[in-house]
Amino acid sequence: MADTKYIFVVGGVMSGVGKGVASSSIGKILQMNGLGVSAIKIDPYVNVDAGTMNPTEHGEVFVMDDGTECDQDMGNYERFLDRDFDARNYMTTGSIYLDVIQKERNLEYKGKFVSVVPYIPLEVIGRIERASKKDHADVVITEIGGTVGEYENILFLEAVRMLKFKHPENVLLVLVSYLPTQGSEGELKTKPTQHAVRSLHSAGIHPDVIIARADVALDKKRKEKIAFHCSIDGKSVISAPNVESIYEVPINFEKERLGDVLMEKLNIRTRKKKKDGEWRAFVRNIRRSTKEVRIGIVGKYFATGDFVLTDSYISVIESIKHAAYKEKRKPIIEWLDAEEFDKKNKGYRTSLKKLEKLDGIIVPGGFGSRGIEGKIQAVKYCREHNIPYLGLCYGMQMMVVEFARNVAKIKEAHTTEINAKTPNPVIDVLPEQKELLSKKNYGGTMRLGAYPARLQKGTIAGDAYGKPRISERHRHRYEVNPKYIKRIERAGLIFSGASPDRRLMEIAELPREKHPFFVGSQFHPEFKSRPLNPHPLFRELVKAGIKRREGTGTKKK
């Protein structure tokens, strides 16, 4: 404990203020200064993990190597810090209470009266310290979900108070607060942030740094006002205006000398040369990329009232950006509702023609029957019109169903997830999983986390990865039915990636001479893409899209 520093990040005024990006950016700055950094997310949900949450309400469910289903902020931490985390870096109210209750049942408290305080905060502190030890961290950044003043996160703030009381020299609290604008001149208002600080006072803690989110940069007067009313020094008020890309945030923070402020307050001295060249070069690529590449995402988790909820596919979006910026292209993402392409829709043919204007199409993961026939029609159109296509998990399964129906001529081919009575279940639950399902052990039937796969040489996937063996993250229950693999392969679809025993099909593709890029993965490659190291499958999709856009790839058969 004595050698490790702890930074807690909380949010004020409103939800969605950018705590996750701020935490990731703080971590990146400290990492560029030569420090070992770990990151933790605390969610104030009673859910034990994020696996059962609806993406339209909560956003994407991110999956780590060990199979932990967690909040999308863990994805930001992994992308910014370019490292993998596991279950010890994520906790919820539900998981904490579950562990405390289990310990009480196991007599680990030796018959003591187990009260909410201090035992719940102590469990939080214990988890943070275990994650620190596991990650060999110089600094641990912990983001506390929710907004200060809410009832749900008060016990996490109590954990901060207890830890800071015991080790004041090693603990720092950062408040990310929102400054609204008022009037035609857009005057920034500081009063809500002052109230957020007073809410922290009611929990017995005071912020050491305030990151002020706003539409524009803070002027000197507003900084002085926040510093005076919130009782912190002026250099600890950090301006955080809106930016075009989240990857610019660490650069903006450095302009405000946030790294110096944090290290000074935590008494951290490092003689290592700052390593920020690659990140700055990546951000320059973002700013300088003017030529476009247009990628369409065909999904169903878009509609929420009159809005499009892009958070449902945040890792997919970021993976497209990583690949596009690597090729010095500006990514333009178009949202396509799968139900538009369903034959039940009278205008489905006109809708399908929209795909012609795009450079590439992605059908991402998902569950359930809504929009499935529309997805299958979109896959068919991409196959027949040589539009670069990448299917992710469910998107690969739809690719196999479409190919089985229309090329392999397997009548009524389907997935048993949608049609349990289909005569040709080309996508099905494996026999041992069916046994678990019959016992209502639904969690046991999910393939979650990292699994190995072997790739065929000379295939699109094999060349993209450049190595014979890979490890990728999964989140699904259904598989390509082994009974149909040979029949589908004889019709021309290649299963270029499979489990080491060739029982589970991991990647499907058409050969290059048949299609410029028609690839599906049973896993979720978007969970492994990083800004400085784009995922091979996304990069190959973007490359194929650029060729199509420039007329060097085949547009139509």
C-alpha cells in the first residue's frame, strides 16, 4: 500500500459527463511518464455484472479475456492503456454485497455483527488493493460510477474517505464536472459544480483536482471562480472542452499540465523520458485525415425514441476508427436499421440499394429475432454485389445461414435461436450445451472470454493476422453446426479459422477470387482493437473499402 498511489475519479452535475474518458486519459498521461498504471471501474448497480443489461439502456457489454461481462468503460481503459484487465478490475454494488454475504455465511468474519459500514467500504478497498498488487501498479485509477449526490454511490465515496484518511499522501480525488452555458453569448455557469463539491463535502471528502467539462475552453475568470468557491488552487482546475476525438483528450490535458499537477500532489518523481510520440502521431493522423471511407453498420440496437444509441456498438465504432486512421482515412459511419431490408418491408429493394454507396458493411453481434431477415438480406446483397463485408458473431452466423440457403441450397437453413423447429439447423447449440439449457443453467451455455483458434495459411484471415494461432474474445451461445460444415465448404465457403480440434468454426470467408472481402468471425474482434494497433480484420475491411472507393476493387459482378 505504501508504494502505490490511488486516484479516484467521480462525476458531478450530470451523468455521461466523461468520467471514463477522463480516467483513461489520466492513465495514459501517467503511463507516458513512465509509470505503471492500472484502472478499475465501480458501477453502482445491484447487477452482479453487466451481462444481463439491455444495450439500449446501458450501452455495450464489454468482455474481457477471463470472460467478465462489464461496463464499456473497461474497453476505454484497455484501449487507452494498451493492456488487458480482468474481473479484479471491475466491481458492482451487487458483486460487492454478494461477496460480503458469502463471507459472512462462511464465518470469515468470525461471528461479528456485519454492518454495511465499514464492511462494504472495506471490501471495496480490499478489491482495489488486490487489483493493484495483481497489476504491479505504481498508480491505480478508480472510476466511481454515477453522479455525486446520488444515494447509489455513497458507500464508494465512504471507501475513498476511509482510504484517504488512512493514507492522505497516497490518495487523490478528481471531480469531473459539467459547466452548462447560458444566454446568447454562452456564458459558462459554475454554480452546479460548486453544489457538486458540497455534495462531496457531505460524504466527508474534498476534490484535489476539478476537471471542468464544457462546450468551450474555460477562461481565466471561470477558473479563478471555481478555485475560490471550491477551495482548491487555480492550477488544479483543468479545462476540458469538447473535442472531435476522445483520443485528443490526453493531449489537451497535457496542455493544462494535468500530469504535472497529479504527480506533484502525489509526490511522484520520475526521471524517465516522456514517451508520447506515438500517441501524438496518432492524433495528428486523426486531424489530417481528410479522404473518407464510409462504413455502414446494420443493427437493431439503434432506436431509443428519436435518437440513435451508438453506445450499443462503441467498441465496433472505435475499431473502425483505429483502422481508418491507420490508413489515414476519415471514417464516416452510417447507421442502417436491419428491419428496412426485410422482405416484409415493401421498399426493401430500394433500401438495399443504399448499400451500393458504402465502402464496407458490418453486421455486429446481437441476440434475438428482431431484424434477422433484414440482416440476412443485407448479407446476400453484399455477397452478390462484391461489397466488402465483415460479420461479427451474430453477423457471421447470418452469413452462414444466407450462404447455406442461397448457395449451398440447404432449404430452410436457419439458427435454432430463432426457429427451434427448423429442419436444417446450420447454427445450433452444441449437445452438451443443450443439456445445461434443459436444466436452466443459461450462464453455463455461453462461450465467454478468450479462446484460441488456428488459421489456414493463404486465406484472407491467415494473411491478415500473419500468424497461425490467435486468441480472441467470445460472447455467444450458438455455433456453426458441425453436421453441416462439409456441405457448406463444398459449396465454396471457407472456414479459415477454427478451434485447435477443428470442432468450433471461428472464421468464415469467401476466397479472394470470389469476393474482395467477405469475412465473418464467431468471436468479437472489436474487443481487442487498440488505437496504436488496429485489429487485423477491421484493418483489412477498411483496406478493401478504400480499394472499392477508389475503383481499384471490383464493385459489381
